[in-house]
Amino acid sequence: MDMYADIILEHYKHPQNHGTLQNASVTHEEYNPLCGDKITIQLLIENDKIKDVKFVGKGCAISIASTSMLTDAIKNQSIEEIKKLDKEYILDLLGVDINPARMKCATIGMKTLKLAVYHFLINNHKKVSEKEFSVKEE
């Protein structure tokens, strides 16, 4: 097994930022019916920056590991930086080739994150474009 596979297993067994936030600004959940992955992300957003993030979920090693790595990477990022995240960002974090059938697993955390930010902006009466928050999974 290579080093990247070891890292994925480590994040799956001991996910970072796992749990709930008492003072969350927004909570969003996504579900992938194809394999049963379910991820809920909570964000604390202050001054248009991610101040804290927690997630809970169940799913395969790829979905949990990618969400764990993502939540570590986005702390203190701005909403503008979150909008720019894409599939390649997640694949770089994971460091392994993901076959097309598992791409939804790899990107569910990012999709949940981006939709959480989208809903936060809408709830706070900010002008948003849905296109800015789309996640290409193919």
C-alpha cells in the first residue's frame, strides 16, 4: 500500500474536525444515494472567513477522508477562496487516482461545503450566483 492510501485510511479512521459546532453559522447535509455517503458540515463564518468547521457523516473511506482533509485545509479561508475550490483541489488533497465511479464520493464533502456557504450567503441576504457554487463531479 502506498503512502497516500495510508493517509486516506488514517483520515477515515481518525477524521479531523469530526463533531458538531455549538455556534454554527450554517449547517448543510448532502447524501449520495449511489453508495450511501451522507455528510453534514457545520461552519462558523465571521467576516466572510471560515473560522471553524466540523462535520459528521457516514460513508466510504474516500468520502470521509476527503471531507476530513478538506475541513483541515479550509480553516481561515475566505468565502471567495471557497468559491474557487474544484474537483482538482480535492484530487490533489487525496493524492491518488479516483476512478469516475468514485468521484461523487471524493467530492461530496466539497459539494456540502460549497452549498453550506451558498445557503449562509442567501440567509444573510447576500447576492449570490448558484453557478459560483457548482461542483463538477465528472
